[in-house]
Amino acid sequence: MNIAPISSLSADTGVAFAEDAPADFTATGENDEQNYEAANAEVQRLQEKASELERSNYRLRVENLTLRTRLDRLKSSRSFERKLLLALGLALWLFFLLSVRLLGLHFG
């Protein structure tokens, strides 16, 4: 069984070498300040976006409530109109039957 020396291993093997290791993030310096400013700017941008979405959400909820109220009013109005038409139709039918009976009209 032949075992290859460590120096001959390639990056394909999944073995990480010291020179391939990620940089030490505990070091302080100019990059830390730039990273902090960039992260701070990103947090501020996300907070502004979140508050914009909250305003939009509130506006849409108010609009939704307004539309639901209008729909309920329309349904109620239509229901009343149907009941009124039904009552008038029934009254006309009864009037017709009563007039035929009282006048003694026979059809046919």
C-alpha cells in the first residue's frame, strides 16, 4: 500500500493547508472600522426598509378594511332590494288573484 506524502496532496482532497486557512478575524485594524461602518450602513438601510414595509402594511390593512365595509354595505343593500322586490311581487300576485275572484273573471 503506497501512501502519498502530505506535501503532494492537492486541494481536491478536501485537506486544508495553513496558507489556505481563512484570515484571522480577531485582528484589529483599518478593515475593522470599514467593516463596522459598512455593517452599520446596512443595518440602517434594513431598518428603513422595515419601517417602509410597516407603513405599507398599515396602509393596505386600512384599504382592505374600507373595501370590506363597502362590500358588506353593498351586500346588505342588495339583500334589502331582493326582499322588497319579493314582497312587491307577492303583493301583486295576491292582488291579481283577489281581483279575479271578486270580479268573477274566468279565463279559458
